[in-house]
Amino acid sequence: MTEAAAQKKGTLIDAWQQQVGEQFAMPYMAELKAFLQAEKQAGKTIFPAGGDIFNSLNRTPFEQVKVVIIGQDPYHGPGQAHGFSFSVLPGVKIPPSLRNIYKELQQDTGLQPPNHGCLTSWADQGVLLLNAVLTVEQSNAGAHQGKGWETFTDAVIKVLNEKRERLVFMLWGSYAHKKGKFLDTDRHLVLKSVHPSPLSAHRGFLGCGHFSQCNTYLSDTNQLPINWASVTQL
């Protein structure tokens, strides 16, 4: 199945099916699917659109992952979520947490912040922008937590932890810290800070230096660094 076909159908490309495809046969996934169908039948609006739910995985195949940035759940405003943690489509107002990510990126690397919030150019270089929960109800943050997505995304993180080497995991905030508690710090670089939210960014996210630390590690392990500036070239 091609990437485009996978995204159109809202399913996973083969590279990820081979790693986590067995999850779709498990009871929790059937329960999750039933929950989502019931929510739609009740007239609730769910973000992102069905074909975009697995965008982060389909855009960054398993063997191409270099960096993992873990978010919590999708943005819950109209037009915001498109399947990548912290990212919004061009033309959508840049959310506060992403503004702080850009602020740290500028402080850390000198990069002038872009005027949009679309991070897909990072995804194309191997940055897996993975939310722990892949759907949300409109205007109801966290509405789909505890419904099964966390089990699925744990499986994604575990297979990366176990089958890949020399990855960089960026864990921002206590939720992401818990999500990555089993990561092997001998195999991978695990970077932790508080969340980039305006409520906490000043307590250690701003000044954390994660973007330059990431690229130093990639270079030191004979990998091509991430061109963070690619986001300005959209």
C-alpha cells in the first residue's frame, strides 16, 4: 500500500503495519473503534479527520525515524489537528505551546521563527511527531484519553526503543516523561524538560537546548542532523 493510499484510507503504511499491525487485532482496539463510531453517531465532531489520524506514522516510516517528539492529544479547535503533535496547517493561528517551541528553537539555534505552524518538513526528515492519544472531541480537550490510544502509541514507542538504536526522544512535560519511562537510555538519547505550554515553559523548557543537543548526538553517531530551519522554507 502506498503512503497516499494509506493516508486516504486512514490506515497504516506497510512499514508500520509490520511493526505494530498486530495491535489492530486486539480487544482494546475493537473497543476503541466502537467508541469512535458511537461518538460520531451521537453527532460529535472528532479531530483530526479520519484519514489524518495516522499521519505522523505514515509520513515518517519506521526505519526513517531519528527523533521522537511526544505530545499528549490533538488540538481540539476547528482546522487545527492534522495528525502531527504540536503542528497545525499553514494559515491556522500558531498555538501557544508551538510559539514557545519556536522561541526555544530561536534561542538554541538562532533560527528566526516561521510565520506558520506546520512541522511536516521535520517529519520528512525523520522526526516522528507522535501524540499519545490520536483523536479528540471538538472543544473537549482530553475527551479520548483512556479509550485505548495510549496502548497503541505505547506499542509504537516500545518497538522503536527495542528495534532501533541511537534515536533521540524529546519528552516535554510529566505526561511525556511517564510515556517514555521504559526507554533504554543506553541505546538512545532521552531529553526531558517541562512542557512548552505558557503555564510551564519558563520553568525549564525555554533554555533546555534540546534541538542543538539532538543534532550533536546525531552527528556524533554518524547520522545526518535535522535541518530545523526547513520549517521556515514552506
